[in-house]
Amino acid sequence: MKVLVIGGDGYCGWATALYLSNRGHEVGILDSLVRRHWDNELCIDTLTPIAPIKQRLQRWKDITGKTIDLFIGDITNYEFLSKAMDQFQPDAIVHFGEQRSAPFSMIDREHAVLTQVNNVVGTLNLLYIMKERFPDCHLVKLGTMGEYGTPNIDIEEGYITIEHNGRKDTLPYPKQPGSMYHLSKVHDSHNIHFACRIWGLRATDLNQGIVYGVLTEETGMDEMLINRLDYDGVFGTALNRFCIQAAIGHPLTVYGKGGQTRGFLDIRDTVRCVELAIETPAQPGEFRVFNQFTELFGVGEIASMIQKAGSSMGLKVDVQNFDNPRIEKEEHYFNAKNTNLLDLGLQPHYLSDSLLDSLLNFAIKYKDRVDHDEILPKVTWKR
Ligand code: NAD
Ligand code: USQ
């Protein structure tokens, strides 16, 4: 299959592009490299020394003999995107190409607008090009579990059947996102659903939980193929961040009470989930939603697991409850369904001591690259 990976220079996208290429798909990467630019602007850097995109792709070719096409540009630029699509002629598009940090989107008005324009307009351009010239192409779009928020009832996969005043219907599940970023994903979902209902496009929204880990079979083949691993207070995410904090002897930064429960998954499952979605496409007119996570954990629970794994490696790991910079429930009900991908054949890599060991060892290997000033959160949700 010809698969265009938008955002293929990023954390999930790079791992996915190499995985799909290795599995025999014809892969193209489209990326504006804006994430590298935002890192520079914020004076932050990934834990791992990532090579420039052209060098990464050359090394992939040297090692495997496989070529990945490259399109450098911004999907909010309609002409650029249109040309790239005409040139590549994809059967499926995997869309990771968005501003994905909640704290980044909450810095100020400018960053909220940037996030929503970048994400919503980029996706909208893609939908219009698909409507006009690629109506049969399957869009696999990365959404987020955070679209649902933390309702006091079970979370279904995209839709809920409701009985109201004696009548019954299956409707989009209510959304209560917790940041301007998470809101942008809700707006995307509505736009994509509309494009499927009205224009007959086919799409799968992957409501992904928090991804952890860094190594996949492909990115581990060579130092030049290494993936990014964010640890800073803006782009670093809970589990990855805690492992790096443990490696440098920084107390694990649990925000508030730590009872915030989220869906998590190993990056090796991210790439497999995308493969499952593209291999069994949505039907024309169908807007399919999969909840893409394998396990639920509380943030405090994750910190305790890392404390334990660190101790058994001889690290002294403290866990500290910091003032929560976000406005969110710190103790709540959370029970989300995730059977759609399992039914398609996903065999999860559950969080294990050996994964934590390997991630901690990875963090220790690169710990001299850590900027200690970038660990504590600087962005707040408060007025
Ligand atoms: P990332 O920041 O590492 O990668 C995103 C990539 O998209 C970057 O390389 C960036 O340059 C590119 N990009 C952004 N805007 C673009 C634009 N307008 N045009 C072209 N390229 C653009 O992010 P990630 O962690 O790989 O996340 C990828 C996707 O998965 C995002 O949509 C995110 O919302 C979703 N997701 C991520 C996680 C996670 O834990 N990392 C969890 C759930 C969902
Ligand atoms: N948290 C801490 N300490 C930290 C960092 C985070 O306690 O040092 C808490 C946060 O307050 C929050 C939870 O951990 O309650 C998750 O925060 P996060 O930064 O790990 O994840 P989040 O902001 O939700 O965003 C990340 C990705 C985003 C993706 C989302 C999936 O950056 O792209 O959409 O995870 S989900 O959380 O399921 O919505």
C-alpha cells in the first residue's frame, strides 16, 4: 500500500514510517519540521540526539535498501499539500502532523491560536483535497483519549447509544477536553465526521492514550535512526518524563494528588495499531473511532512503579506531589473501552519491569544531555 505519513519526523510518526516501510509498504514522509523549530524557540531538546531528516532516511536506505519519499512543507499550505498528494498518490494517509502538547497550547493566546489553526486548518485542507481528488483514500487520523475528558460514566469508542424521552439513537460520545490542544482534536473529529457523512470519505480516528518507550525494532537498528524522547515540562509526557527524572536523581513530578487516570500504550503498539487500521480500512462514508491504549494507570501509580524499578537498579528515586499547574480532576472515575483494536488482532506489549528497566537504562545513557532547568512545569492553566 502507498502510505503517506504526515508528521513522520516526530516521535510516533518516525517509528511508524520505518515500521510500515519495513513491512513492505511504500512510505512517504511529509513534515514541516516545525517541531524541531518549536524546540529551538523554547530552548529545549530531546533527550536523544536525533539526526536531520535526510540523514535519517539515507541511513534507513543504506541499512534496508528501502526508500522513503520525503515532502518538506506545511499542511496548512493548501498548494504544497495538494502538490505532494498529487505526486505521491497515497492509498492511505496517517496523520500525526499536529501541535500535540497541552502545556504548549496553554502558554498564552498566541500559542492557543497557533495550535488550533495549525491542527484544524491542516486537517481541513487534507479533507478538501481528499474530497476533490482522493475520495477513496483512507484517512487514519491521530486523535486523543483526552477528547473525552474524565466523565463519571464508562467511555465508549466514539459513539454512545442514548435513550431520551422514549426514543433511542447512537450519537457521538460527549467531549469535555482539558486543554486548547485537546480541544483542537475535538474540532478535528467533528470536521472529519462531517466529511465522512456528507462527502462519503472514509476515516479512522485513533483516540490514542499517552505513548511511552522509545525503541522499536526499526529505530533500534542504528544510532542514526534513534527516535526523539521528550522530557521537558512542555513536550515531555508522564511516564517517559518520570524515567528520565529518575535517571538524573530529580524527584518524580506528580502533579497534585496523582489520581489522574489515563490510557497508556507502548510505542511498539502505536505502530501496530496504525498498521491494523490501514490494513482494514473504514468503509466509504464511515467515520470509525478506535480507543488506542492498552492499559489504564493513575499518574501516582506510574510514579510508584518507576520508583520501584529504579530502586532495584540502585537508583534513589523520590516521588513528590507538586502543585498542579493544570486544572483537572485529581481523583475520578475512569473506565474506557478499547476492544476495537484488540478485535482486529492487537497483541499488546503491557507495561513490564523489563520495559521500565530498558527505558531507565536508555535515560541513564543520555542523562548528560538533560537540561535540569527544563524539568519543572512553567505553564499554568490558572487565570
Ligand atoms: P511530535 O511533535 O513528536 O510529532 C509531530 C510531527 O508533526 C512533528 O515532526 C512536526 O514537525 C509535524 N507537524 C506539526 N504540524 C505540522 C504541519 N502543520 N505540517 C506538517 N507537519 C507538521 O508528536 P507525536 O508525539 O509524534 O504525536 C503525533 C500525533 O499523535 C499528534 O497528532 C498527537 O496529538 C498524537 N498523540 C500523541 C501522543 C503521545 O503520547 N506522544 C498521545 C496521543 C496522541
Ligand atoms: N502529569 C504529572 N506530572 C508530569 C506530567 C504530567 O502529574 O510531570 C499529569 C498531568 O497533570 C496529566 C497527566 O499526567 O494529568 C498526563 O499528562 P501528560 O503531559 O503526560 O499528557 P497530556 O498532556 O494528556 O498529553 C499527552 C500528549 C498528547 C496526547 C495525550 C493523550 O502530549 O499529544 O494527546 O497525552 S491523553 O492524555 O490520553 O489525552
